[in-house]
Amino acid sequence: MTEPKKDVIRETDAEAVRLAKTLIRSARFGALAAIEPGTGAPLASRVGVATDIDGAPLILISMLSAHTGALLADPRCSLLLGEPGKGDPLAHPRISLACRALRLERGTADQIRAERRYLNRNPKAKLYAGLGDFSFFRLEPERASLNGGFGKAFLLDRGDFIAGAAFVEEFAGGEQAALDHMNADHRDALALYARHFGRAEGGDWIATGFDPDGMDLAAPDATCRIFFPRPLQSARELRSALVEMAKAGRAAEQDR
């Protein structure tokens, strides 16, 4: 008598959701797989990545590339995120997002916000972002497959890692001003956040994005995802959350 097949998918818990959000928010690049027109064959390419305020991936791609034509013909795609570290690359966490690609029309509020956030994360892309043959796409996730390492497989729904639409408009209005203020006047606090909450080395950190769950920091060759102690219920809570975290970080370092 054969034994019943073991279900290798674990129940999604808070730790899995946090890991998924970290992988998505921390990504600087990913492997995009689209469907090749005419053949139906998978077509994979590396793309630069940022995220919208709600966590949806943003990409900037040339209209001359094969994968752009594939997305315009069939928006179904998959995005693999997660950087391998030392040792076996399969031992490191990664997430595969099943998405539909949406081209953002130049000059719309969604495109302007996407461009701002993408260039905050990928400043070197300013060299070609304004060229006529480049377009921003928002990848609308439908579900995700998370592999947290050997024996740690999860299936996630969109709602597990994408924030509600209401937060996007509220945060978008004041986000860049808050980023500019922190980067101009509080680089010491950003280094503290990275060091204490992100366990990250170095001190040359800038803030590239705020969202209801936390903040994204970047250094010349690294990124760092920092979560707030609790999710923000409105953009007005951002300042108090940053102050609270700075106080907690300084107190912890003084006690060492």
C-alpha cells in the first residue's frame, strides 16, 4: 500500500509574510519570465526592480527588447527575486511572483510615482529613463511562491504582501519630501536604523522609500529593509514612528 503524498507546502504564517515582503522590497534586480509571441515558449531576462508604495514590483524596460514585446502581447509573466549568498545558492530564500504586466502611460500619476520611486532605488537609470523607447511597467501580483530555504515552501495570496490601494494615494503626496528631509538632515538616524534594526554594516545609507510597513534604505552596493514596530495606519504616523525608532536604537546602543 502506497503512503499518501506528503504536502510540502507549509501554512503561511507571519514569519513567511515578513520574509516575502523583505525579498520583494530589498530586490535590486530580478529574473523576468514572459511568454514569447508566436512560439508560446518561456522567455527570461534580467531586469532592474523597484516597488510601488503598496509593494507591487516596478520595472523599466526598452520597447525594443524581446521581453517588452512579449509583455505587450500577453501580460502574464513571472518575476523571480532573491539574491544568493555564500555557499549553495539553493539554500537562500527566493520568491516567484505570478503577475500581469501593466504599461504605465507617460505623464499619468501612476507613471510619475513609479518613475520617482524607481529612480530613487536605481539612480543610474536616470541616464536612459527619459528616452522615448523606455517605459515603466507595474507588475500586478496575483499570487506568489516563497521558498525560504530547504523544506520551507509557502504559497501566498496577493493580500499577504500587497498593501491596500488607499495607502498608495495617502503616502504618495508627502513621501518624497520626507525622503529628502531624512537624507539631507538625518543621515545619522538612517545609519542607526540600518545598524540596529537591519543588522547592516556601513554608514553611507540613504532612504529610498516609505510605505505603511516600513522603509527601504540603500547604500552604493546594498539595500536594507527596515520594518516599523507596527504598521502605520496613516501617513501622519510616519514622523512619530521614525522618532520612536531612533530613540529605541540609541538607547539600545548606549546600554551595550
